[in-house]
Amino acid sequence: MDFAVLVLVGVLVGLTTVLFGFGGGFVTVPIITVVDADLGADTARVAAATSALVMLVGALVATVSTRRETLAHLTGRGWLFGLLALGGGLGALAARYAPEMLLKWGFVVYVAVTAVDIVLRPGFFRRRPGTDAEAGEGGRGISPVWGVPIGGLASFLGVGGSVMTVPVMRRSGATMTVATTLANPLTLIIMTPAVIITLTAHGQVEAPGFLGSVDVRSAAALLLGAIPIIVLLRRRVPRIPDLVHAWGYLVLLVVAGTVVAIA
């Protein structure tokens, strides 16, 4: 795929990172699956590793650009942060040895289960009457016990933590805007150890333009398009009706899973 086309796709990565909290993973994995399809058995591994790097940088930029009063809702979540980071590291280690089919279809199944859960379980599309939004905004609905599973799956499949954390925060009372915004710092925590492990692993893909299992050229193009959009939209957060925002989240999940399934 042409570099300029990847930069344009990066704009979509930036948009979805800000609006949904998971643009890095759920746009990057399908795109890299298509771009590096000729790698055969290494394709899914490269997609997950490249996605991790794109998510790390995107989440860092988004977090730095987020208002301090919003980030303050994560105060006092040290145990959760530590366990998310531990899970992120373990997931990245496991991905080094996992078969390609497990990574690919694990991504598809993960998306499908999440989509079904969002539709069937109450609390995602419409917040429960009488729910105190402030009680849910800090991720207080996310128990630290889920830190390792969330971090592990997120880095293993290259999807970021928001696919689990956004629905949980949503059901605990957070608006879509707050839940997707806080997904970025949580993704940053998960992906930092994952990317370190991925980049320092002994060269897994013997091809020009790769560092470990990361497609550096594609990652650079995606970030070139994404970063300006993330900075712009974080400073001027678009106002989207909450229900429309929630449905958009579901649609993006389904599209991402479908692209990876047929690639």
C-alpha cells in the first residue's frame, strides 16, 4: 500500500482514537493485515506488534492533550495500573510464540463476543436511570482483579484495552465521551511494556523496514496522519449525542472484525 494512502488511513486512526479510544488497534490491525498479507504466517504477529506501537504513541499524545480534570478521575487506581501493565507485558510475550491462526481468529472472536455483549447486556446504549456519572467516570467500575486479563488480551491481540474498559466504565455510569477519553491513558499503561518487549525481541521478521515484528514504515505513515488529528480534536472535543456515539462504537467493532476475518 502506498505511503500516502497509509497517511490518509492514519487520519482515521486519529479520529477513532479520540472518538472511541481504540482507533489504534481496531484500524491498524485490519490495515496491517492487508498491507503485510504476503508475510504469510507472520502477518497476524506483525499486525499486532505494529498496532501496539501505533496505539502507544497515539495514546501518549491523546493523554498529554487531555484536560487535567478529566484525567483526575483516574486518581487512586495504582493497583489497576500496575496489573494492566503486567498483563500487557505477559500478553506481548505470549504473542511471540502464538500461532498465526490463534492471533487472527482470536482477534475476530474477541470482537464478536464484545459486540454481542454490548447488544445483549443492558447499560451500554442507555445509561441506567439514576446512575451517578461521577461515580463511574474514574474507571471505578473496573476492578483491579481484571487488570491482568484486560492487559494480557489487549497486547496479545493488539487491540488496546478500551474494548473491555469502555463498556465497563459505561455501565458504571460514565458518558461515552468520558469513557473513551479515559481509555487512552489506560491503553498507554498496557502498551508501554508490550512495545518494549516487542521492539527488543530478537528479529522475528527478516525483511527490510522491520524492527522486531513491527512494520516501521507503515507505523510511521499511520502516525504521521494520526497525531495532528489527535491533538486538534483533543483540544476541541466534538460533541456527539451519547446514543449515536455508542452505536458508532459498535459499528467500528463489527467493521474491524469483519476486515480481519476476510483478509
